Amino acid sequence: MSFTREKEDDYAPITWIGQVPIYVTTMLVILHGLAMIATAVAMAVSGAPAAVQSALLQPFIFSNAAVLQDFQVWQVVTYAFVNEPSLWFAVEMWMLYMFGREVEKFLGRRAFLWLYLALVLAAPIALTALGVAKVPAFLVGSSAVHFAIFIAFVILYPGAEFFFGLQAKWVGIIFLAVYSLQYLAHQAWIPLGVLWLDCACAAMMLRFSGVTNAAFETWLPARPEPRPRPTAKPAARAVESAPEPADVHESIDPLLEKISRSGIGSLTKQERQQLEKARAALLERERHPH
């Protein structure tokens, strides 16, 4: 099952403002920014020190009791747009803009929208199921959703280098471990479960979107090759070694040149598949050098 589109424009920006490309990710950052301003105004009008204490914002914060008993089903979406103004929110929007764009360029616009919608809905659906078991739960803010977008980037580009030369996969593991320990220390079981659920949902949606196994296999240690069994005539070679495949670098040089000129979003679906196959071949060659 795949959510990707065949059309070339699915990987292109929605529009341009001068020299600035406008992606779906850009629109989401703007929407969250406007919602944050509205949240701040609602908090000021109601005199509440926190969004969860504001009477004006209560109808938009997810509560499994409100969904089940009062049928306020819109809360399964609106909770993600109730964010208090803070420095961390600014960092969160920066991370969404930087990493969300790359995920959108890789998957295409339609698949990225499916991914984002799945991340927004995953936690409320699970918490609503808890409400059936009479376990109360509340949810506000989009931090878990956008952290899962970052994890999606890490899965797609595990070897990308971040600060201090750390690879993306190690940064993702460190951040996930720190968040988990923070929630564990405060016995915040529901935020901890939501964090892991959204990260797992991101990985699952990447699979559904047609991402090959190579992106996931880079997280796993290489399997040791079994020792060859001795033959009756060790001096003789029963099977000639397979000819060396064509130089992988030569096959992807035109693609890399195209990316440097127009960005990864300019690649067609066939070119992306060719680039992914070449990447898998290079990884296999690194694991099993001759």
C-alpha cells in the first residue's frame, strides 16, 4: 500500500513568494503560529496562567471524557493547535520547518499530509480507547507530533551529520531517551505513551508510503557472514566470483548533480528509486568490503 503520487508536482512547492518556496510544511508553521497567537489572547482575556486553565480554550483541548460523553470530536484535531507562547514553541516550529520540509520533499505532498494527519490522530484515538475503560486523559499541544516528524527525518537520513559531527540517528536516540527519562522521572505515563506512540506511527507511515527497507536496515547491526564450508579440493575454485557491478557512484552522479541544481524535490519517482537502490548498494558494500 502506498500513498505517494505519480505526478511530478507532488514533490514541488505549492507556490513561491519571491525566491522562497512555500511547502505544506510552511503552511503548517504559519497555521501553528497564528493558533499560538490566538491561544495567548484567549489566556489573557480569561486571565488564566495556563492554556489548560482557560475557559475559552477548554472546548479545544482534548479530553477523552468530553469526546465520549459530550461528543466533542473536533478535539481530536484542535488539541494540537493549542500551544502556549514560549521559547520552546519557537524551537519546535523551527524544527518542523527544517525537518518537515525534507520529509515532505522525500515523500511528496500527499504522503506527507497523510503522515501528519496520522500523527495528530494517533494519540487521541488511543486515549479515547482508554476513556472507554474509565481512564481519564487530557492532551494539549503539538510537541509529540513534531518530535515524531523529526524522528521521520532521522529514519530517512540516519547518516546526516548534526552538531559536533553526530549522525542524525544518534541525535534521535539521545533525544528520545532524554524525553522518555524525563517523563519517567515525573511518572507522566500518558505523555510517555503518546511520545512513543507517535514515533512508532511515524515509522509505520513511512513504510506505508513506500520507503524501502534500506532506510530501516541502517539502524540494525550488520549480520556476520557464515563461514564457507571447506570443499574437497581447496585449491580449485568451484564457482567463479561474480563480476564487479558497475560503479555505483557513476550511476548516481547525474542524480546528485540534479539535486545540487534543483533540490531533491526535483527527482522523479523513478529517479528516487534509482537513488535508493544505489544507496542500499553502497551500504551493503560498506558492510561487506572485498
